[in-house]
Amino acid sequence: MLSTSLKPESQTIEWPISIIPETFTGENYREIFNNSARTPIFRWFFNSILIATATTILVVFIDALAAYAYARLEFKGRKLLFWLLMTTMMVPPVTNLIPNYIIVDSFGWIDTYYAMIFPAAASVFGVFLLRQFFKGIPKELEESAYIDGCNKFQIFYQIILPLAKPALITLGLFTFLGSWNAFLWPLIVTNSAEMRPLTPGLSLLQGYYIIEHGKLMAGAFLSAIPVIIVFAFAQRYFVRGISLTGIKG
């Protein structure tokens, strides 16, 4: 991808493929950054960061509350509701596109940030992941907190969440990467180039008859840099979260 982004357009489709470009050029990057009317890449970066960050915060917050209820609170029908929730994971996400679009359109959210954030504000996988982790936390810690006068919300925020930091970071990492790489839904609910995140924005470089491979690979390489940085800083939490939760419960 990096190699193709540094080639002149005439060399991007040559055969046999050369990993090292015969002629190095930065023209693809210059055109992406300079042609702001067609490829407002800085706006796309801003949109992706805003949408991915807001989605991650909402998913972690909502899923943590739901997972705690399913793992620790006793109420009638808890197991039935939980397994009904799990069955929704077997529904292909593409089948929800039309119903979600109708709902978003009825709210007047087409071509807005709301349409790309709120439909993804909760994750069934996240509820399952956090529930498994919460079930592994000793109940004696909660009982001690009850004796000290803590209510359920204090126990949740002051005891459960700090202990679950690896699982929360794991869920946050999954969610951020998923939102950053989302393509189909943002493409459907956005009409203007300025409102698109980075991934569907790059699709503007691919036409019916012409694909600008050099510019497309330059944009794809730039879009991968934030993901690599996020994973580089969060990988120890990611590995630890997977090993501790282990989907073992």
C-alpha cells in the first residue's frame, strides 16, 4: 500500500509488480491534501475521530451498565432476557440497514453525525464480554462495600469499573477500530463529501471507469496510521483483557 502510494499512476498497474517503486513521487499525497474540494481529507479525519470517539464512549458506558445488571443484579427474567439479547448476534448486520435507515430518516438525521453515532451506541458483544468479566470478580468485594454503606451505583463506579479496566479498554479498542473502519452505513446515511468519515470518503477516488490507485493507496495508508498508533499504545491492555476475560464464563 505504501509502495503504490509512492508510485506515479502509470506504474501502479504495471506487471510484474515491483515492491520498490522505480520512480518515487509524493504527487499522490500532494493532490489529496491540496484538492480540498473533492477530497477534504482533514475534514474526513476530524469526522472519523469524532464519530469513533463518541461511539466508543457510548458503547463502553451503556454496555458496562447492562453487563453489570446481567452479572450481578437479581431480577425476574434475567437469564431469559440475556439469552434473547445474545440471539440478536446471529442476525446479519446488513439486514438492519433498511430499518435503521427508516428510523434515522424519521428523526431527520440523514447527513448528520447523529446518524453515524447513535445507531452504534450499544454493542451486544460488549455486554457479553463485560458480563463474563464482571462474573469473575469476587462477590466478597461487593459485600464488604455494602457493609461500609455503599449503594449499588457506588459499588459499580468505585469497585467494579476500576477492576474491569482491562476489559473496558479491550471493548473500547474493538469499538474504536470498528467505528473507524466502518464503510457501508456511513456511506448510506451521508450525502455530502464534507460529512463523510475517512473510509467512505476515500471511495470518491474510485469511479465507475477510473480508479486512481496511487491516490487511493495514499489515503488508505493515512487512514491506517491512527489505528496503528492506538493499537501500539493499547496492545498490552488488549492482550491482557482477552486473556483475563477469555470468554471463559
